[in-house]
Amino acid sequence: MGKNPQKGIVTLGEMKGVIMCELFAMNANHSTDVNHSLALLKPRGGEIGPHADGWGVAFYEGRAARIFKEPVPAAESRCLAFISEYDYQSTTVIAHIRKANPENIGRASANTHPFERELNGRSWVFAHNGKLPGVKENPAFALKRYQPLGETDSEHAFCLLLDLIAASGHCGEGSPSAHDLVEVVGSLVGELSALGEFNFMLSNGEYLIAYAHTHMHALHRTCGLDGCTQEVVLLATSPLTDEAWKTLSPGSMNIYMNGEEIASIASLQSSQAASEVTQSPAEKTSFKAMNAWIERQAIRMMNDQRDRSRHRICRPHRRS
């Protein structure tokens, strides 16, 4: 399989070497749905993208997260098709489509993102893009209170972060402040990044933290409807629409609340860490080809839905 000579489209066969999972998240000041975004993300999970080893999405409802996930291709999932049309409402959403890497850590619910743990009466949810070779074997990254259910380095890293946050004493009887969170996890995030690739989303239902180690994009929308102003930020590994998504600086940590960025740290990785995750020319070409092709497909799928999507993303949650 090769390029379509008429349209210059990169086929799935040309993307076999791309092994990154894909992340998506939303944070808003009023509950809203992400139906359109999930509909655009879904085919990347095995149809127009190679991430066919599972999918998951978490919708926060106050302190608790409602999580759906399956170790099957997102593009083939009847469950995800239902969810993407159901109008689930939330102020914070984290989603993930998985490409198992290494492949021997196969399809299983325990290996499917996002992962969830309780800390101080809140659900903490985490999803990761990349891999961290050696993290499970390194005694410097030994786990304490939190233990993984599956085999992934991603869940191990999540447990490490929660161990550190729990031991810091910053939680008290409420959530740690954004400043405290960055202060507590910053060094560990830098150390883990030095092992490989560590793009991630983390939330406790109050804050949404996005760490853009190598690849992350953000889109901010402000909408007015029926006298209500809605602030929304969307985050994704690759842009989902043809709007002006911002590329987040590599190595930056960004914290969002009520649809706005409330804190940002320019870089948490050392120059050594940055050099260790530098991609080869072949890897860069493959990644760019995948992104270009997926973005073209997303634009095509988006054209007949944009008006409906923007209305939904702007409306506050209303219950009868």
C-alpha cells in the first residue's frame, strides 16, 4: 500500500512504524459534551490510525470519574459509538486510544488507559502517551502505597506520581493548589521524562494537568449562548479540526481550571532528557506523515458536523 497518486493521502500501511498512543482532554467552566471530538478520535483507533489496542474515556462528575474503556479498537467499538452520541456532560474529560508498546504487553482491561485511583476522597485519572523503558525495574522508582493492576509502564508512572502527592502532605482535607502540584511532581516528571517519552494528562476533577514532553496541542474556545459565557480548552496529541490549535512547548507542564490555563511551567526536562528523546529523521518523517494524513481525514469528517459541534461545546449543562 502506498500513497494515492491523485490525492497524496498516506495509507495505514505507511504508518505501521508509528507507535505513539493518542491523548485527548477537555476542560470547561460549564458542563458540556465532547461528542464531536470523540467521533473524530474514534477512527484513529484502528481505521485511519494504528492505535488499535484499546480505548478509554473518563467523564468527571464532581469528585468522581465515570470511566468507560475496552481493550478493543476504538474504530470497532459499539460502546464508544454509543458514548460519542449520548451527550455525556462534564467539565473535565480525559480520553486515550492505545497502541501497545511493546506489543507483548497486550490487550487487557488492566492495561487500558485512562487509569484511576482514589486520593483524599477524589478520583485521580491519568493517561499517558509514550514509553518509559526500565522504570519498573529501577529501584529509584519503587512503588509504595499505590500499586498497578496491569503491566504497563504508564500505570507504574501514575502510581509513582500519586505516591509522591500523597506523601507530600499538600492534600490536607482538600485538593492541593496548582502551585503545590507543580512543586511536588516537577522533579519526578523530569526524571521519568529522561527515561523515554512521557506525554500525559492527569486530573482530580478540579484541575487538568497536561505535560507536553514531546507532542501536544491545545485549542481554546470562548462561546456565548443564552447569556452564558462558556470557556473551553481542548487538548490532543494531534489536532482534531482545522482550527488554529497551538503547539505546546516541548517539556512544558500546563494546568487548566474552568476552561482556562491557570499555570504553566516552561520546561521540566533537562537538556540530557531532551536529547534522549530526539527522534531519528525516519521517525520524524513517519510521525509527520501520520499527523498530516489524520488531520486531513479529521477535516473531511468535521465539515458536516461543525455547527452542531460548536453549539454543543458551548452550551452549559442543563437538567430538567
